[in-house]
Amino acid sequence: MIAGADLASVGSGSLVGFVLGLIGGGGSILAVPLLVYVVGVASPHVAIGTSAVAVALSAFANLLGHARAGNVRWPCALVFSAAGIAGAAVGSTLGKSFDGQKLLLLFGVLMIVIAVMMLVRKGGDGAAFKPLGRSTAPKLLPRLLGMGGLVGGLSGFFGIGGGFLIVPGLMGAARMPMIMAIGSSLVAVTAFGVTTAVSYALSGLVDWRIATLFVTGGVAGGIGGTLLAQRLSGHKSLLSRVFAAIVAVVGVYVVARGSVAVFG
């Protein structure tokens, strides 16, 4: 029984790591259902806290691969993350007071909305992107701070890394190409995840053994996801559609399961 649970933790972590490496997000919202329905974590709040630890560490491992590939725009990513950390701290405090199943249901709805927005938006090729610097700061800095704070708050409230929100947030605020937004988003996913994880850990809502096994699988899965993201980077519309499709499918699943749990 223990071996089976351990195998489920490692396997689930591998899937989450692969998704994080591929699209820079979606890992956390995958992690929570996997921890509850596959690994067998009884409490949604413990699943949220454990996933925050696991996803933060997995995101950091995947960040290293994207950084080596030159996909991270550090000034934008760091400003976005700094604003988001403050938002995540406030959001996680509020989120712990909500019923776990209702959090999942609301988050599933949010995922579907974001996926639809990603599919209908006009795909930019990143030509409008300009790095954060002295000349671009007056216009770019407020957008990064505002979007970072908003996404961080949602990330902390729902107990997730928020990568699927961060990627479109960076694309919208900084006009980044998709592959750069994916790489840069992992800075924020790591930062938001750590902030949320600390909040939940202080409340005793983290299973450290499962988190360790989850991360072990996540590192292996992340290598494959990062390599595939690099291969798809030349097909920007395809990568955007893959991103939106994964978010939409998981969102529908979470809404379905959450509706059953909340409404019977």
C-alpha cells in the first residue's frame, strides 16, 4: 500500500513536471486533483499546501532548463514576481478560510475562462516586446506591477503556482512571445509557490513525504517538457493552442468533480 502510494506520488509528480516544463503552468491545478484522487490525500487543504511545495520546487528545476535555453527575461520576471509575492501572501491567508472543494470549483471556472480568452485573442508574434529598461520603465513597470499583484493574489487564494495565469499575464503586460513568457513565468511560479507553501506549512497543512516524492518525479518529467517546449517554440500558434487546450480540459474536469462534491 505504501509502495503504491509512493509510486502514485512519483508518477503524478512526473506528469506535473512535464506540464510545467512544456507550458510553464497548469502544474498546480493538476497537482491538487492528482494528490486528492490518485495519491489519496484526504484533505483538499493539505493537498493544496503539499502541491504548493512540490510545484515551487519542480518549477525551480524547470526554470534552470529554460534559463539555459535563454527563454527567461529576468528584469520583467523579477518585477512581476516581486509584486506577485505580496499578492500571494494576502491571497493565501484568505484562501485558507474557504472550503477546499469550493476553491477547486471556482478555480476550474477561472481556468475555462482563461482558456477561452487565450483561444480567441489575436496571437502576437512577440515583435512588440521590448525588455524592461530605463526607457521602457515608465510604461512597462506599472503594467508588470499591477498584473503581477493581481495574478499573485489569485495564485495565493487558490493555492497554486499560477503559471497558466502568469503566462498570459506576461504576454499581455510585456507583449512577450509565448516561449519567453513560459520561461519567465517559472520565476513567478517558484516565488508564488514558495510564498503559498510557507503560509500553508505554518498552518501544518503540508505532507512533506509526499511533497518530496512528487518533486522527484517532477524533475524527471520537467526535462521532457522543457525539450518539447523548445521544439514547439517555432510554432507559436500551436504552443498557444496546446496551452489553452490543457487549461480548458483540466478546468472542465475540476468543475465537474467540484460540482459533484459541492452540490452532490
